[in-house]
Amino acid sequence: MEFLQDAPRLPHPFHQDRLLKALIAQRVPPARRAALEADLIALGDYACMAYERRLASTPGEPVLTQWGPWGERIDRIELTQAWREGPELTTRHAVLAAGHDAEAGAHGRLEQFMRVYLYHLASEFYTCPLAMTDGAATALKAAGNKDIIARALPHFLSRESDRFWLSGQWMTETAGGSDVARTGTVARRDEQGQWRLYGRKWFTSAVVGEAALALARPEGAGEGTGGLALFYVETKDAQGRWRDLSIDRLKNKLGTRELPTAEIHLDGLPAEPVAGLDHGVRRVAPMLNVTRTWNAVCATASMARCLALASDYARRRQAFGRPLIEQPLHARTLADMQAEFEGAFALTFHVAELLGQVEHHTASPAQTQLLRLLTPLAKLWTGKLSVAIASETLECFGGAGYIEDTGLPQLLRDAQVYAIWEGTTNVLSLDTLRALSASSLDPLNEEIERLLTHHDDRTAAEAVRSALDRARAFIDDCGNDAARLQAGARGLAITLARCMAAALLAARAGESSDDRRPALALRCFLAHGLDRLTDIDTDTLALLD
Ligand code: MFK
């Protein structure tokens, strides 16, 4: 009989996740655990079902039909099955609403992001519009426009699918992806005094939303980001037809292919200023920081999926007379990936928890500054790491990792998006400098020192302190040389992210005396080094001449 290799099986994403279970045991109050775990088990069940369904069927993609049979413009988008299931599933399990639950208070964000972590891979990136809806709810609360809050939030935060609305985040234009100041969309008042938007948005992720927050320049306003305003729009009329907008086409993307990302034209779409007619970027920033946290959680979830499949396969696949897991170099490769993933998990959920504390005013001013710094760090580092881990995962399967109907190549294609959207690695590195200029390294240093007291491993403490000292020395050496600081910003940011992750792993190892794996993860993570600083003389950039 010809040999047939066993396919990898997906272990239950909740039952088999020791990191998530340990986090619940440490950070979630006992009285809240049963309800949370019921949702996590259900979302894990859904993930297992979706994994099997995906392998057993031809992958679906959204389809845009622009014209009806009699020539009318309809712009109808048919969604994939997971997207059609999204509203009911996510409202039932409060994937979004848990983060704003008054009863959960400061724990709400942590509990929410545990749900997101389990749901993301099965969702086919329905988490993208959920992230934007969450970000919109957060930005609207921060802006304090009572009318818009009363109108939108009961829909955005609904736990009933028939009331639930998705919100988009309309920023990117042909002239400006990172450089939002180049926004060309104009806001103009009509004769009745109603603001209306005119322009073209070039990357509207999940255009199917009922609402959106959009950046536009009020007619006659000044140049730059200061002259932009943030507007709230509703996209459909009472009959469910698009209001004054048209969908030009859906993007043909490398990955996230189930997600209907569109190019749209706004042709007088009614809009309401969220708060004033200027400083739109400042007002949308709370949204960006929330969606960047979602990005980090989803990148980490993608790493968890890669490791679950690669580890399972390593126990099924024999080579040279032994399972792969018993081959030292293969085991070492998996351990390296596992340690990096554990660092990413620790940092990401620390950010999630801190977000809840800041939003509920239980954080100190230093912790609020720390959150501002850690959010771009978590986003940029996990975004890059998820691509590296997905690539290594494909290699763990040999040739099978390169074959479409194993479902594995999609892991790599999809992972690439985490490093791009919501700000590329470089844009987030520069945002790190923006955060540091507002607060210095002190809040990070204090938090790291606090974490290091939980563990008596001097080697770990010295490694973290020494990398942090080098980061501080680099900033000091740069002085007023902004070009040198910017050129080294990515190395600086990744070093800071790794220092924080190592301190979190050290604290966890110190608290886990009955399980040696946290200490092993720490040792392995430290072996990869923390310092990623690359300080080159900016003259070296003449290399590109
Ligand atoms: C599955 C997971 C799903 C995740 C969701 C995926 C959705 C995908 C859809 C997209 O990708 S949408 C496109 C996302 N686009 C971006 O993220 C834009 C990237 N560009 C930036 O982030 C730039 O850094 C930015 C536009 C913010 C900078 O522009 P400027 O013109 O250089 O801004 P400036 O003047 O430095 O900042 C303006 C104000 O905003 C300042 O405040 P003040 O007015 O009070 O001085 C800044 O401090 C503030 N600000 C900027 N970034 C901030 C911030 N405040 C808080 N947090 C931040 N991150």
C-alpha cells in the first residue's frame, strides 16, 4: 500500500492553549471566569469547525456586482460564509462588546481580546471591520459628541445581530497612505447646511459597514493634518441602498482575500463633524491605537495557529526513522518559534490589559504614557514576527507547505498584512519616536524594573538592563540629529519591544514555579538576543546613490 501522510490536525484553540489558560488564571477575577470561558470554548469550537470546512471546500471570495439587470447601479457585495456568520456569532459572544462592558470595567479589554485571539483565524478577517468598529466607538467616546454617540454606539456595541452595525475607517487615498495630510477628500455644506463629502477613498477595508469615520478637508481649510476634520457618515438609506457613494472595484490582494477591501467614490455623502472642523488626525488617533492593538492580537493569533499546526505535524511526520519532533534541529526550530511567540503573546496581552486600565482610569500617568509607547511597539514587532513565523511554518512542512490545498500558504499571504495596514513597520517606528518625545524612556524603564523583581534570574535582568541601556545611549547620542534617530528608529523600536517582552517572560517565569516551560521560553528568547539597534552614520545612506 502506498504511503499517505497524515494531515496536520488543529488542536482545540482554547483547550490546548496553556498560555491563554494561565493568563486567565492570573489576571481574570474568579467570578468572571465561567462566562468568559464559555465564550472562549464556543469560539474555539467554531475555529475547529471553520478549519475543517475551509479544507473541505473551495475557498470563497466576495463578489461585487455593480449593475442590476435593467442598468441600475446597485454595487451589491456577496460575502463569504464566515462573513455571513460574523454578525450573529460575534454579537452572541460579545467579541466587540466585551471591551466596552461596564460591569467588566478595566478587565473588559483583556477579556475582549482573548475572544478576538480565538476567533480571528476562523473569521476570515471579519475581525478587520470589527476592529474598526471598536476603534470608531472608542474615538467617538473620546470626542464626546453626544448626538453621534447616542445614534451610533447602541449599534456598534450591540449584542444583538439585527441591531449591529459595522463601521469603516476611511483615511487612505491615492496620494496619502501613510501621509494622511495629503487627503484630497473635501467636505462642503449644501444649501440646507448639511455637510457632504466628495472624493475618492482608495483602501476602504470592509466597505460593507453601515457607518464610517472619514477624514476630509472642509472647503477652505488649511493644508496639512491640522486642516483635516473627522466626519461620521452613515452609508445606507432606510431601504438599505448606498447613499451618495459608489464602489469602483474590490482590491485584488495578496492575502486577506475574503475581506472586501474596496475603492470608493464619495459623491456628496452626508456627513457630520465628530468634533470641530480641524485636527482630524488627532481625533482619529484613539481609533488607530485600538485597531493597532487588534492588529497585534490578530498577528499573535496567527502565530498561535502556525505553531499549533507545525507542532502537531512534527509528531505525525517521520523522517530518517523518527518523528520530526525527535530530530534535534527540527525541535530547536520549533522551540525558537515558540519562544518568540510567547514573548509576543506576553507583550500583546499586556497592552490589552493596560488599555482597559487606562480607559477606566485605574492606571497611573506613567502607565498611560507606557500604553502610548507600547501600542506601536506591539503592533510593529508582532506584525513582522508573524510573517517570519508563518514563513518558517511553511518550511516545517517541506514541499507541502507550498501547496495551496493544504491551506498552509494562506497563513503566509495573510500574515503579510499585519506589517502593512494600520501603519507600516517604519511608520510605527516613527510613531514610537513621537511617543518617546512626549514621555522619555522612564515609564518603560520603571515597568521593566517592576517586572524584574518577580524573578530572581540575574542573567535575565542583566540582559534586559543592558539592552535598555544601549537603547538609551543611542537616543542620547543622536541628540538633535533627527535624521540619525529616524534612520535607527526601527532597530530602536524592536529592541524596546523585545526588552519589554523579556521582562514580561521573566515575571511569568518567576510566578510559575510548578511549570518549567516559562523559564525555558525566557532562556530561549534571551538566546535570540534583545538588541536590534543598528546605528549607522546617515552618510552611509549614500550607498543608494
Ligand atoms: C485584524 C486586525 C485588523 C486591524 C484593522 C485593519 C484595518 C486596516 C485599514 C487600514 O489600514 S486604514 C489605514 C491606516 N492608516 C494609518 O494607520 C495611517 C498611517 N500614518 C500614520 O499613522 C501617521 O503617523 C499619521 C497620519 C498619524 C501622522 O501624520 P502627521 O501628519 O505626521 O501627524 P502629526 O502632525 O505628527 O500628528 C497629528 C496629531 O495626531 C498630533 O497631535 P496634536 O495635534 O495634539 O499635536 C499627534 O500627536 C497625534 N497622533 C498621531 N499619531 C498618534 C497620535 N496621537 C495618539 N496616538 C497616535 N498613534
